[in-house]
Amino acid sequence: MADPVVIELANRLAEDCLKVQDETGADRLFMEVGDVLGASSQTLEEAFMTAVRTRMANDKARAFLARKLKEHRATVGTPGGTAG
């Protein structure tokens, strides 16, 4: 198991990186940051990449669920939907 300090650093760096990525539109920035980290700490690089990928996966899954719910509501005309 990784050192809790490494995990904390990786999580904070992942959050910051994704914010910069969103603002700049550089959707592969996390790969560049990973390369920079890998040059000096493979442990931090791996923790960072895991943190980024899990956050990106979470965001995609949440967007998918929101889209599915919106489609469902539009179809059945429940509150928040456009049908009815």
C-alpha cells in the first residue's frame, strides 16, 4: 500500500491538474504531468495517474447517468422532463 502522504499529494495534484485541463482544453495534460512525475518519482506518478483516471471515469459515469435520467424523464413526462 502506498504511503498516505503520496496518496494525498497525488489526489491534490490530480484535482489541480483536472482544473487546469478543463480551463485550457488540454485534454491530455495529465499525461504530460505524469511524464514529469515519472522522471523523479514513479510511485507518485502511479498514484497520480490512478487519481486522475478514477476522477475522469467518475465524471463520465455521472454524465452518463444524468443523460439517461434526462432521457427517461423526457420519455415518461416526469418532473424535470419535457413531455406531457
